Amino acid sequence: MTQDLQLTTEILLHAYASGVFPMSESRDDPEIFWVEPQMRGILPLDRLRISRSLARTLRRWHFKVTFNKAFADVVRACADREETWINDTIFALYCELHAEGHAQSVEVWHNDVLVGGAYGVTLGGAFFGESMFSTMTDASKVALAFLVDHLNRTGYVLLDTQFITDHLASLGAIEIPRETYQQQLAKALKVSANFREKYAIPTPYDVIQRNAQTS
């Protein structure tokens, strides 16, 4: 699919509800293609693994965490790498999704500098994780820990990571077959959840306590 087919946020949401998501070959490639992995990465929301090193980082707290404060900056930072699938069309569309309430971000700050974060799309009780970044040790892990905690508090039942990396696996992510994913997605889409429901940002100790599966 290319830009001249007028990819819209409505089409994007329909694609996510069907279990597929868009990518581009590179930042400078205008074409977009759809992906539906045979094996799908998810992070069970009751199985976040907080390693001893991450727990130490949380206890020695020197970050600040926010939600939806700097969505475009998070997406831009996720794309700021040698190889990225986020081209200009994808960047613009996800910013539109954010304005429409269907894309969310978590930000990690150090001395008012954005040092980590993650963003994704929300539909029903599903959060489709798109990308994350870190410019400081453990910042992306902190982002994911706070994201999982927030998803649990706001009623989500599915965290889709699309693929599995060693980084995600260390935090508890697993792979499931496409058919199993489709079953979980169908159930999640029937759930009413609200990422933007107002909760006080938890302390790192709250996050550790509510996600006590450490390793």
C-alpha cells in the first residue's frame, strides 16, 4: 500500500481490529505494507517480570513518568535510529490517532529531558504496542513497567508487542500462534477500557508491589 491510496486513521483502526498492523521498509520509503505475524508477541498483563536490576533502578528512583504528555516526541525518538519502519506517513497518522484518542504514550524523564518512552494504539481492552526507545539505562524498561501497571488499572486485558525481542522476553513477553492471538484479540475488543482515565502517577514502589513477579 502506498501513500496515494490515502491511508486513513479509520483504515488503521480497522486493520488493528483485524489483527494486522502497518510498517514501512525505511524512513525514506513512502510505501506501507501490512503485517500479520504467524507467531505473535504479547506480554501477559499479569506476568510482567521485574528483574532485580530493574527493581534496584525503581527503588533508586531518579526519573519522572508521564502519560500522553509528549506523544509526538516519543514517536520521533522511536524513529531516531539507523533503521526504522516509521516513515513520514506513519508518523503523521499516529499523531492523528493520538488526537482522536486512539494512540497513547508513556514518557520517562530525567532532569526534564525525555530519556525513554513507548507508544501504541488502543482499541477496546487491547493495547497494541508499536515501539519504545531509551537513551538512558533502564529507561525503556521503566516505561514498560509503568505502562503495564497503568493498563491493569484502566481495564486492559491484552498487550500486543507484535514481535518478540530479547529485551521484551526478559520482561515477560511470550509468543503465541496467530489463531490464539485472534481469539484473545476478539475477547479484548469487547472490553471497555479507558487509557485516559485519570489516575495519579504511581510511585515506583507501587509498581513493584503490584507487579511482584521479580527475577
